[in-house]
Amino acid sequence: MEKKVAVITGAARGLGRAGAERFLESGNWKVAILDMNEESLAKTARELGEKYGADNVAYFTVNVTSKESVGNVMKAVIEKFGRIDSLINNAGITRDNMMHKMPEADWDVVLDVNLKGAFLCATAVAAHMKERKSGTIINTSSVVGVYGNMGQSNYAASKFGVIGLTKTWAKELGRDGIRVNAVAPGYTMTEMLQTVPEKILTAIAEKTPLKRLGKPQDIANAYYFLSSDESAFITGQVMSVDGGLVI
């Protein structure tokens, strides 16, 4: 049985790397990992290849804010593996500040990477998926994109926008057998939280019904489920993976 192929952006580390490992450990998928940091990306690809087989992993440097860069990389993935079955739009950045202190440049770069990047990557694979009459697109939103958060106007706007894209694409692409869903992680222990004071992280964990922060594997499992046939009748949905934080 031919293995399926997942493309994951922002996959050099954090949630993207965890997602890549989840697909690979199933034994049913090959993975193309994408990121801007070539050195870190190559290291991740090497480590995953050693563990799961070099033929099952390929890495590509990409700038998700560039239509040309994204288009070239998606073509290269198809040339390498012959197909793309799932796109996980995981790449994202933060540039936090209160609204009245936020530089315009910080607004622009967060919207470009988090929102425009998802748009460009999805449009680059949509034609291929339409031809094959199958495929899944998973967009990474955030609990912040659903409920907002102080000091994160740009991030919240980008992640709320991702939800809008998800629901719109689910309506547009469903007739072609393509499912589109979003994952909204809660506070998850990745590099993005390393600058947050320990007392704040402890307070968040205490407010969470499951009494802990998320692990990258928690989000990776959601990526995998929404890409699998087990979610074959699910589209246009936002799956919150937050330990019940916002019940």
C-alpha cells in the first residue's frame, strides 16, 4: 500500500516537528518538513530520517510569505514524493505588545506569516488535491484566536483569520473531496513559551481543568487525526486542544 504524504510548515522544531514524528511513527506516511531555518531543518530531517528511514523524510527551505517560494517548494515535494495528501499550516510567529505600543511592522509580519502564509500554502496545493479528488488541510489557530488575549492584537487577529479561512475553504473545496479543519492549541510547552515566567505558566496550569500545560504531542495527535480517514466526515471545524482551559 502506497504511503500518503504530509507537508508540515514550521517543522524544524516545536509543534511542527512533533507533528512530523507523529505521522512517521504510524508507518503509513512520508513527510515533507518545511521551515525558513535551513540549519535547524536539516538537523531535524537527519534525526527523523535516522529514526524512521531517510526515504520517508524530505526537507525544504521555504518563505511562506512568498508566493514564488511556496509554489516552487510544493512542486518540489510533488516531484519528490509524487503526491500531497495533507497540508498542515503550522508555521507561526509572535510579536507581542499592547495595542497602543505595537509597531506597524510587528503587525504586518505576524499577519504575513500566520495568515498570508496559510493562504499561500493552501492555494499552492489545492489544484493538486482537486485533481486527485482528495486531501486534507489543517490550519493551526490558537485559543487566543478564539477568545483574544491582552498584548496580542496581531496574533489574535491572524489566528481568528485562520478560522475564517478554514470555514470558507471547507465550503469551497468539499465538493472536490478536500476536508479543511483547524486546530486551536492552548498553552503548549514549546520554545514560544520559554520566555514566559514560570509563575505565570503555573497559574495557567492551575486554571486548566486537566491541571497541566499542553505537550507538543497533544497537538500532533490532533493533526494526525484530522488528516486520517478516521475523521472522514469532519470538515470546517475548529478542534480546541487546550485541556479545557476555556470551558
